[in-house]
Amino acid sequence: MKSTLTLVEGEGSVVIVERDGVVERVYYEVTEAPRFFEYIARGRELQVVVDLLSRVCGLCGVSYALLAAKAFERCLGVEVDEQADRLREALHLAERVKSHALHVFTMNLPEVAGSRSILELSSRNPGVLAKSLELVGAARRLMEALGGRMHNAVNVGVGGVYKPIDLEEARRLSRVIESALKVAIELGSLVLSFEPRFRVESSRPLLSVYSDRGYPHHGSKLLMSGRAYSLSEFYGALARSIQEEHSTALHYRLYGVESYIVGPLARFNNYHHALRKEARELLESHGWSPPVTPGESYVARVAEIVDALVELRELFEEYRPPSRPRAVVEEVVKEPATCEYAVEAPRGVLYGRFVVGSDLKLLNCDLVTPTAQNLAAMGDIATEILRGRPLSEEAVKVAKSVAIAFDPCISCSVHTLRVRIVKLR
Amino acid sequence: MPRIALFKLTSCSGCLNEALLALLEGDVRAKYEVVYFTEALDVEAFERADVALVEGSVTNRHQEELLKTLRSRVDFLVALGTCAVMGGVQALRVEGGVEEAKRAIYPRPELVEAYGEPLPLGAVVKVDYEVPGCPASRDSVLELLRKYALGGLPVAIYESVCAECKRAGVACVVVTKGIPCLGPVTRSSCGAICPRFERGCYGCYGLLEPGLDGGRLRVLSERLRSMGMDNSSYTALMRAYSYRAHKRLAGGSV
């Protein structure tokens, strides 16, 4: 049977395969129409690519823009002013707050509270909605100041930013962050007092960007099961994409077999020691300690919201307007240059491999999105919980809860690439 | 109380997120009943609504059928954002053709159904109102919903981004900095974001059609080229954010 996914971004379904009324397998299907981003970005000037890729995702456009800009800077050896880079970091963090706040409070919270929507929940508890909007509003204010707007920010340039904020604005934003932090802790406390909708232990490998300087945001190495991998090693040899029999959606598995997890759960479990004091103390005061299980992903999101806000506060404390906001890209590559990079988008590792031609236009690109990587784990986890259980309304609910816990971003996941078809018969 | 439904076709959900924020505003919340919106409401079935906000363009037969059904079940259908109004960035596929795009990405392209060019909603059904923008902004949606609830609609103002720069006191980036800018031909209501950030407008609200013809557009494109704008980038921006209008001005139609 098939049921439409709700309280997730994009168009998808959960498919439950049953035999004689007993659940055999669960998987998630992506029914979004493809937009061919890897193809339509080819041949474009690099800044056009940055702005174009932002459109892959309405929830995490900054992650895409930052991925492309950082990768191009590496390709071309562009040095970015430290303070200009700091502004892009801040924009990226503000997006993490926005995305998590929207998910936790408008999708996950109604669900764990047994409500059909935040609107319905707010009629019982108007304070929750008001506080949630205050937090989302703070993220909006930050994104508008740093990027121009909340979706499809215009201030991520190849080489830096178009326009930096001045010191006065930085001080105003610090006050916004300060009050957002209070609200985040208050709301976080509420969410942390809820019981997860499902409990399942998962020993699946957790993949995040590797970081030796605090909580991971972006980089050129990955961490999984305590081991560091280069991007080409991981995406060239380990992770393989497969298309399964019933689904047109692409799934990634290690060596084509084992599923793995990316996203807040993976970042949190790999790097909780790097979280700031405020985030750790909030969790401890509610009796949460790492590691968290997939059904408890909201705990990781709450921790990340608080951590991101504290990090934003630090970024603005030390901010000075950059002397050179945006480096002019003049270096002409003699032959096509290939560059890879990975960004921790709100939903997990976003990988990009780009080839820039000698005319400074994009020759080729490959993207691996967080949700495409999580689809296999989502299906496997739901199957583990439900296999052998009778097909019932409750089973469908659990299958939908698993999807909500992973916060899939279906618009992103759809533009698939390099599919290897495996016929299961 | 008007019932409102939100739908997504081929798109990124950015406009729907902005619409969500509009719907969560206190006064709008009190005036509308949201009956369908998979991203924020756990309801799978859609029956009828007074207003529908539709994000995205039509790129396959299923969506075309869905949109026609929708049209028959709502009174007031709104095209929300650049994809729904113009076609969206996915229109760039027309350059090499969708078959080439499929082959470039999928090993079994025959399994992928996708139209050669994305259809803006207006090419399939009658559209009652357009909210431009990539993304459509929360404030534009708010304005529409507030006025619709009162029995009216926002007054249609046809002006370019230049007017917004003037009102906001933003020095013209073309004149003062020599930066190529699509502002003179782009529909207003973004608040002149790009010029405020000292970069040229790249046209994401779509071409301002009234008063614009192919000749005028050519004058602008020549001027932009003389300022150093790459010709292929100019065409790409036109296709990406103004597909329907650009094609019409060039003598074709979607």
C-alpha cells in the first residue's frame, strides 16, 4: 500500500510491501519531477551557477551556493578575506537555525504532540506558535541582513560577499541573536520534554564532514565510524547509488549494500563533544545524553539550533568589516580544473564535484544530496521496526514518523545522477 | 472563512515556505482555514478550496492532469512564484533539449517522463492571480491573502526594479559602478535586493512585460554586453527566470 508523506518538504510517498496482511518491507518513494540541475548548470559562468544551484532547495539554498562558491575558490586558488568568509559562515548558520526551527516546530512538534499541524496545535497552545515564529523571525532577520533574503540569498559570491554588514548592524544582529537564544532554549526545553514517536537502536554508520576545529560545517574530508575519508575516496569507491525495483528514487549504500545516515543525528553523535556549553547543558538538564537514536533526531536539531546561535554570537563579537569583501577572480586555469567539496547542509552532507573550464565556465558537475543518502537508511529502519507486524493504521503512522524524523528534503533528492540499476528478482 | 490549499509542482518549496510564514501570521491565521498543504498539514486528501496557491511549473502529464482537476475544484487559483508564472530555472533544459538532459543524468533515460519545456500554469489553465518572484516573498503573499479576505485584491502596479531603487535611495549600480543590471526590465516587488547588495539585478522576478517589446529588450541586451556581461549569461538569465515572457517577446509562445 502507498500513503502520501505529509509534514515533510516535497512530494513523496511511503510504500509498504505486505504479504498476507503482514509487513515485509517499507521504502520511500520520491515522486518529484526532475529539474536536471547538473545538466542545466553546465556551460554557465561560475556566479550564475552559484545562484542557480541555490534553487535546488527552498530550505537549504545557502548550503548549495556555499558549496559551489567554496569549490570554485579551491579550483582557482582564490584567497577569501577572513571576515568576508565569516559572514558567509554566519549566513550558513542562520540557515541551519531557520531550517531546523521550521522542521522542529512546524513539522516535528505537531507530530510528536499528536496534532495534524502547527496551526491546529496553536489553537490549544498559542504561546508555542508565537515563540516558534519569534525564532524563525530572528533567522529571517539574520538571513536578510547577511544574504538579502530568506530564500535564494544574493550575497554569496565566488570569492566572498558582495556587500558586508557594518559594525553597527553587527551589533544590532548580536542583540537579535541574544534574544533568539533565550527563545530557542525555552522552546527547546518544551520539545526535549516529549517522548519520541518511535524508538529503534541503529548501528548504521554515521557520516559527517570531518572537522578538527569544532562542530562540522564544511570541508574536504569526511568522518564515518571513527575513520576519516577523502571525498573522492568516499564518493568514488564507498558510496554507490542504486535504483531499486519499485522506486524511481535513488538510494545510496556503502558498497551498494549497507545504508548509512547523514544529518543532525550523524553530526551530533560524531561531534557532540564539540558542542558549546549552552547546548550541552540544555540537553543534560532534560536528561538527554549522546548518542541519540533516529527517533530522537529532534534532540540533535535542538542542540544544533542552540549551538549555531552561540556560534553566531561569537562570530559577531569578533567581527570587523572586511577590507576586501570579494576577491576578483582573474586566475584563468590553463586546463580544466576539478574540485570537490562538502557542506553540512541542515539535512546532512552535501557533496559536489565540479569541473571548471579554462574560460571560467562550468564544464560539469555532480551533486550528492543529503536526502538521497538517507533514503536507504529510512527504508531500512522502517522495515526493521515494522517487518512481521500486521499492516495497520498504526504501522502506516510509524512509517510516516520515520520519514518525519529524518526531515527529508525531497526537492533536493530528486535530481539524481549516475544511477546503477540493480534488478532485484 | 475561505478555505485555502497549497500545492507543489516542479519546484523547490522556497515559495511555499514563504507562503507558510504568511499563513502563520496571526490575522491571516484567523481568516483562513488551511485544508491542504502536505508540508505543514497531515492531510492526504483534497476535496475543494476557495483559494489555491500553486508553486512550480508543469513538466509532466500527471501534473497537467492534477492542475486541471485542481482548477475545477477551486474558485481562485494563484500562480505562486517564478516557476508557476514563467516556467522557472528548469526551462534551461531547452538549450540542449530534454532528451540530452535525461541522457546526461540517467542511465535509463526512457524511464524518466519530463516535458521538453516546462509549462507555466497559465499555459494549462486559467490563472486568476500571479505572485512573481524566485521566491515569491512572504510579504507579497500576505498582501494578497489580507486583501482577498476583505473581498478585494492588491492593486496591480507595473513598474521595474529601477523604481524600487529610486524609492529606496539606492544609487544606480549601472550609472555609478558600471555593473550590468537587469533591473530596468525586471518586475518590481523584491525591494531591489541585489542593487542594495551592490550587485546587478539578475531578473529573478521575471520580465516586466507591459511596455516591453523585442526591440527594447535588444537595446538593453546590447548595452549590457557593452558593459561586459557575457552574452550566454544574459540569455541564460532570461530563460531561467523569464522563460515564458522572453519566448513571447522573441516571437514564440509556450
